[in-house]
Amino acid sequence: QVELVESGGGLVQPGGSLRLSCAASRRVDIDRIYTMGWYRQVPGNQRELAAQINRADSTEYAEFAKGRFTISADNAKNMVSLQMDNLKPEDTGLYYCKLSTTVGAFWGQGTQVTVSS
């Protein structure tokens, strides 16, 4: 079992930035990793992909994240970060880290992001 611990959420004003980080409780061999990513669940909506990165550092972004969010990973440390810039009130929600591997998918508990003036 792998536990994922997220950090970096909080309250920010519109136009501000936050950096989310996620670390795995134990190391997963890079050959077993498919992707590391960030999902979000905004009020009234289902959980949706924000961004993900695979072990070859190829990235994928949701439309709402393009140009504002940047995902990066340290595969050796099983860490993934999400830099979020120019945040908008509609970005408010719970952000979850996900690690997809050959032995299953693991989720973090979520970190709250609130964008409000």
C-alpha cells in the first residue's frame, strides 16, 4: 500500500498562485509507474483531471489548466508538484494527487484550494 500526502493548498486571491506538492510514503520503482497526476473536484462537479505526467515526463493538461498550471515530477522521489498561476474563483475545490502504477492506483486525501477575494 502506498499513501500519498498532499500539501500546499490554502486561500489565495484571484490572480494569485499556489504550489501543490504530493509525496509517496514509500518509493515505487519508476518502471512500475504509469502516471502521476492531479485531479480536482469543484463543488457540484465530478472529480476531473487537471494535469498528469508520465515516467517519460510527457504531460497532459485539462483545457482549464493549459497556460496556467504546470506539473512536474521527481520520479526518483515519487513526488509530483502542481504550480498553479493566475488562479480564478472557479478553481476553488479539493485537489487530489493520484499515482497510477502496475499494481494499482493510489489517491491522496485531498487538499483544499480556495480562490476568493
